[in-house]
Amino acid sequence: MEYIRINNGLNECDIYLIGTAHVSEESVRKVEETILNINPDVVSVELDRERFFAIMGDNDTDNIDIKRIIKEGKVGIFLLHMILSHFQKMIGEELGVKPGSEMKKAIEIAMQYQKPISLIDRQINITLTRLLNKMTLREKINFFLSLFEENDEMEIDNKSINEMIKNADELVLFLKDISPTIYEVLVDERDRYMAKNLYELSKGKEKIVAVVGAGHIKGIINYLKKLEKGDDIDLNELNKTKKSKFWKHIRKIISVGIVVIILYGFYSVSSNIYALKELTLEWVIINGLLSAFGVVIARGHIASALVAFISAPITSLIPFIGAGWIAGLAELKFREIKKSDIIELFHADSLKELLNNNLMRILLVTALANLGSAIGTLYFIPRFLGH
């Protein structure tokens, strides 16, 4: 546990930060002991509303609208959320601890002793959206491939988890070295967000207990000190998910530019009917096959692969419609999503079981069909420019 006394301009407040691992039994005991011993004015937890209701068992998994997720292009966010949740759950089950148990214990004790509860973390969907927006294509591909890597040498037990808590600062620096983008969004931005919330919460309070991941302790303390000195943190800026208008216009220009290059490529050989037919056939086959191959990798229905094959050469000329969206909706026709699929998605015991889930397979069909079509389109750019 770390302690800091801050002066927020109105009063002084003692903030006790409990660094935890979300799958550690020791963390659960530490949270209970600290809250009971300190008797704070308010208990803060590293949660948002969605995760609060999920941990307290009041999340409605029946309300997942898969069609809306596909049409709004939020498949990547949903997939990332599910995969990260799965790995956390898998580690927790190996240790005999339900993920988020220490947060739930903090909430239960606060409710038992009628202490106010403060949710100080940023909404998970905003965090994941910002992460995907900032990750390069290479980082996304490396992350996806890393999901299928096995590390038999890594043993996870209560002792190793407790060691990770003790060496959280070193692990955070290691993460910063191997993936600056993930560090920036998942660690640094949330350090700032939670520090600002704690600073504002401290006004009129004498003691606060905050339960956060061990890797956030140092960053939160640093930002609390900066706030105390007069620096400010703009939460609205940290909650923005849309790219700036400048980058939005750049993206549109690039999309339109790609379409123009494609049309130019076809136009440049239009005087030669044989060459035009040959180029058109290559465009259809390569773009269509790569998109269909994405469906095959996701183990989608053969009809969905056919839909991806037919739609990819056409949707590549329409920047705001993806072949994966159409293939995903087609897959939805062949896979009836039942309540059990939604429940099992949140309770999969292995990566294989997760990938076999009907709902997950539809999402993978959408994502990989889009990726295949994009690769096919980029393959032709130098070809078209060379004509």
C-alpha cells in the first residue's frame, strides 16, 4: 500500500492506494484489512459503470446486438474486450480467484459500512477504442499473432502474481519498451484519468482508500503531485474517441485516393480490351480470394466465404463499406445466436472454446474478411500506378 497526502486548495486529504493484481487472493485480503483499519470517507475502485455491474453480477448479456456491432464497425473493440477478459478469467481460474474479486470485496465492505463508492476509471469501450485508433497495423497484427503463441515455461501461481505486484514498476517499464502505444493508452492515460478523479474527489474529504492495479500506483501518485502544483488534466480530451478533424479528412483523402488509383489503373488499360479483361479478372480473383480466405481462417460458412469473394472486389471501391460487414451479416444468417452462445462467450474455459463460440466466429469472420480485402486492395496499388 502507498500513501500520499495532498492539498487540493480547499483542504488536505490522505489518499491510501492499494496496489492489487485482479486475480490475486492476497489482494482480496489486503483490501479488506486496509478499508477496515483506515475507515475512509469514501472507497474508490478502478472500475467504470459497465465493469461495476459486471463484477456485481448485474450485467445483461442478453442485450448484445451483434448486427449493430457489425454495422457500426465495432467488431475490433468487442473482440479485444472479449479476448482480454478471457485471459484474465483463465489466470483467475488457475489461481482459484475470480477476476475482480478484490474490487468486489472493496465494494461489499463499503456497502456494509455505508461508505460512498467512487468509480474512478475510464469507460472500457473508450479505452479500447482509443487503443485501436492509436495502434499501427503492424501492432494489431503482432497482437493477434501473439494470441496463438504458447509459453509452457511461464508458470502462474499465487507466488508469481505477488512477485508481479511487488515489481509492478519494472513490468510497466517493460511494457513501455515493447509496446509504447499499449502503455500510453492502457497505463499512462488511465493513470491521469484516475488521478484527476481522485483529486476532485478529495475536496471535502479527509481519507480516501483507492483500490487500483499495482501498475498504476506510481503514475497516479506522480499525477496527483502535479495536480497539487497547479497542473491540470483534461478528462474530456482523454474521453475523445474520434480522431481530430484533420486526421479524419486525411483518412477520407487516402480512401478516395485509393479508389482514384484503382479507377485510374482500369482506365489506363481500357483501350486494350484484352488487358482490361485480364486486369479485371486478377482484381476479382485476388481481392475476392483473400477476403474469402479470411472467412475460411475464421472457420466461417462456405456461403459466407462466397459472399466475401463476390463482395470484396466491389466494396473495395466503396471506402465506407467493408466486405467483412457483408460477410459477417451473411454468417449471422447461418449461425443462430442463442442465449447460451452469449453466456458461453463470457465463460469460455480455453482459447479453443472461445474461438468455437458461434458469436465469436461471426465476429472473426467480419474482421478477417475485411483484413483480407484490405490486403488485396493494397497489393494492387503499385500495379495500378505502374500502368
